Amino acid sequence: MAKRNEPVRKSVKEILEDLLAGHREAAFNGPESALKYLRRTFEGQGSLPNAVKAVGYDLTAEAQAQCGEWEACTGSVTLVLGYLPELEGAFPHEYRRMLEGLSCFERGIQAHSELGDFHAALELCEQAIALGLGAHYTAKRDSLDWAR
């Protein structure tokens, strides 16, 4: 009997690197191509780690915003925010840098504003401020303060 080869087990970091490399290549052909790649990845990889899903949905929200798919963008932003604890758990030493690199707050505020849901945009500003993501979110919040 021949010895069976063990399946290749990748770390969360390696899976994330694969996702980012595939996205980079697909995004070279525009946001529609990036969305197609990300959708296929999510459909074909039912067991993606949640930390990787956070980044994947962030990339999805960015591409959806570029395509003007505002409702879909808000849904992707909601998914990203739900996976942030898993992102922090998987990358405790890199979490802050990764969080600051996410575009979900910017795109979510933009999408909610485009849809006329200024209260939701204001809530995202508040979340970004609470996470210490920069003074520009305070400025955005102040510009949306009339929606209270």
C-alpha cells in the first residue's frame, strides 16, 4: 500500500495572501473583474476563515462602490464589521494596521449617503471614531450632524 499524501493545510495568513494576490490580478482589469473574482472565491471556498472573509468583503465593498452598487456595498460593509473580532483574533499583532487599511468605513459612509440613509452613515462615522481611525471621521460626522 502506498502512503496517502496529506492534504495541504494553509495558515490563515497564507490564505489571506492568496486572496490578496488573486484580487490584485483580477482588479488590474477593473472593479467588475475584481467583483467576479471575489464572488467566485466566496462561492468556491465555503470554508474560508472568517478573518479572511473580513478582508474579502472589504475588497468587495470597495469594488461595489466603484461600480455604484450602493445597496450591495452596504451589505458587504455590514459583513466586514461582523468579522472584525475574528480579524483581530487571527492577526492580533497586525490588527491595527489592517484595520486602518480597510476601506469599509469610507465606502459604507459613501454608500449610505448615496442611498439617503444619513443616520446609518452617521453611525459608521461614530464607529470609526470609537476605533480611533482618524480625525477625518470626526469631520465627516460633523458634516452629517444635521441628520440627527
